Amino acid sequence: MSLGAPMPDVSQVPPEMVDFGLLKTTGALAPRLGRLTLPSRKPILTPAFLANTSRGVVPHMSPDNFRKYAGSNGVYVGLEDFVEKHPEKTPPIFEYNVPEPLRKFAALPQDTPLVLGARRTPPIPTPAAHTNTAISLLTSVGYKSVSSEYYAAAARKLQPDVVVGMADIPFGQPAIGIKRKDKMSDRTEAWLRDLVATRSAMATAEPRFAIFAPILPIERDLQSWYLEHLLDDMVDSISGVAIYDAFLLDDLPDALHHLPRLSLHVPASPHELLRQVSLGMDLLTVPFIASATDAGIALDFSFPPPENGNSNERQTLGIDMWHAEHALAVTPLSKHCQCYACTKHHRAYVQHLLSAKEMLGWFLIQVHNHSVVESFFASIRSSIDAGTFEAHVAAFEAFYEPQLPEKTGQGPRARGYHFRSEEHAKKEKKNAKRWNGELGGKGKVVLKAAHGQQPEKKQEMMDVIDDEALIGLVGIEDDADAVQLEVLKIEDDVKE
């Protein structure tokens, strides 16, 4: 141990009131059914997924609609969504003095399990290196170092149901040396001790959070020191494990096999979800739901797959709602889906909303995509229970394309976590200007507007985002001549 800090005694910390029971399993590395129960929350039947959030809410969904339509088993929240680099003052969420401030701040349902981690999932790589006492986070206005003490204090203040221990993982580095991996192990062990010690110091009347210990994405022998101390000193103080590499589950110590497993290994497709479930993963995060929604892609897959008939071609995993063929289609987004979007609206309406840049379009697709993945996991549980999971996985892989469709249309207004870290250093705006003004004849100001359009008809406008329209008159910089608003003339660039 190279950090030199004294080790607090955490061996006597009582376990939290978290109950996880295995309902069916055939081995350590096999699909399994379970039931996770947290105090005052609805139980979660596993395998299941946690909804990803941005600033505490599911993208494209207001809290009331999330309560009505999402049907999620819980949500995952990253602390970096709430801390800022500038100004240097207490973030507003920490000044919110109510019970369960994070839940109330995000207006989450009272019975929805809430999991807090340090980073979003997937995390954006940060250029600043981690230290022995802190990790680098990406806030909405820059990078900020957060110490393990700060993280533990934040968990105590925000009162989530589950806190994932802070892990030293250099995201984005293509190769990690042995010495760096040793540091990862040492630091993660020390930070987990800090979190457990903070919880043990809490008053009896304070709401107590459960702790999921991070399991690093490195070989077992390189984190053996951390795992040894985890088993010797802290195993009775943790309620689960957070796995950053599902394919290293074989390295998980036997003494931790009975605990619920949360996967922070980001899947790129439903096929990867099935692979993780086949290895015994219990809770998963599925960022591709929001990615597909942003791209205007309505997910369209089921488990097990329908009969293939005479077709030898693999079917797509989603429907690109930007394609012109949907402009007159009065069919549901997905034939057999019973979600709100599919039962109340049709493809032509959704495509019209996307073309007009109406946020309702992305909301309807998000409702649909969450419903598809919810049904997907419900069918997985039924298949495991019936003993047909392996056969259904093989059929699924043969029936569907291995990857989601590529994005062709424009998305909604881009947010900070849509960009890679190096893009934050660029001076240009991430969202293009929507109105450009110039002086026309007789002193008139001509505003050139870009309206919603079909992507196939105007390819050059595919990646332009117009939700900044009418915020101001862009490009009027001549202070000498006053511009009278009554002489404004608006010309649609479609006429040019």
C-alpha cells in the first residue's frame, strides 16, 4: 500500500437492509434469476436494467412521464452531473435541505431505487490525471477533481439507496501499464475504506445507503491486494459489486458470488446484453437506449425472436424514423409493441415531429425504446426460468443484425456528454447558429431561417440543430445605425 494513510477500522460496520436472493442459478458463470429488495422501494427482479439519467432525469422525459411510461426498475445517477468547476461554491443540490434531496431534486418516484456513482455511464475520458486522493470529473463547465472524502460526504448528503464506490479507472487510455494498475488497486481500496468509514460514522437516525464495491477492469492478480482486503475487512459492509468488465467475472472471488452484480460495462447492442446476462450479471445500464433515441431510431427487437420464415437476411435492430418511407406510414413504430407511442401514434406523425424539431418526437421514441428494453428483460427472465435461454440467444443472434443502425438524421440539441473530452477545448460552438442576420436593401435586416426538413431532401442540413432560433438577432454588430424592428423582413432559405 503506497498511499500511507492510516486505515480506519471498518470490520464492525453492520450490513445494510438490502436483501438479494437467488431464485435460480446453475453456476458462478451462468445466467441467473434473483430478487433485489431495498427498504421502501419496489423489489427488482433480475436480470434487469437501470435507466440512465442526465442531471438526474431520463433524457427526453419529464419526471411525470417517466413515472407513467418508463416502467424502469431504477435509475443510475452520476455525481459529476451535479458538481461544477465554476463558480467555486456549493452546488445547489447540496443546499437543498429536505429528506432524500437527490430524489426530490430530480422528482423521482418514491418507490424507484436510486443508484449513485461518481461518473456517468458511459464516462467521458478526462485529460486530468487522477491522484492518490481524487479523481477527475467532467462537469458541465469544465473538469474538476473530487476527493474520496468529498464523494463520501456527497453520498451522505444526497441519501441514495445504493452508492458505487469510487474507482481509479483511467477511462480512454488504450494501454495501461502494470505500475498504473497497481495504483488503481491501491487507490480504489483506500477510497472504498473512506466510504465505508463515512457510513459507519453516521448517526443512527440518518438514512443509510448500501455500498457496491467496484471490481476493476484488470486481471485478478493485479488487484489481488485490493480483493484480499475487501474480503478480509469489508465484505460484511458491502451489499453488492459493480463490475467494469463483464468478461472478467471469472476472476470474481467465490465469497462475492452471492452478492448482486451491477454491470458498468457499457453494451453496444442487445447481443452484448445477452452475453453479460449469460455470465451471470444481475443489473445492467443500457446507454444505447438514449443514443438510439437521440438518433431518431425506434428499437425493434424481441426475445426470443419471431420465426424467420423463408428469409435468410438478418433483421435490423431498429427503425430509422428519418427515412422518407415513413412519411405516409400510419403503422405503429413496432408491430407488436403495446407502449403509449405505438398505441396512440403512428410513424408518419413521429417523423413529422422529428422534422419539425418538436421535442415530442424524441419523447415518443424514448417511451417506445424503454418499453422495448423492458420487455426484452422480462422475456430474458422467462427464458432463464424455462431453461431455454441458450437456445433463444442462438436464435436471436441468427435473426438480428449484430449492431444498431447507423445514425442518419439530426438529433436534438447536443449536450455536454455527447462530445469527447478533446472537443471541449475547441473554440467553436457545439450547436450551430440557427438565425443569421445581414443588412439588406434600404437598411432592412434579412433573417435567414432554416426550418425543419426531410433529411433526404437537404443533406447539408442533416446535422444542424435549430432550437436556438429567435433567441436573438445574430450577426447584427453595426452600432452606428440603429435597426428598427418594424422593418425586419424574414426570408426562408428554402426559397434561395
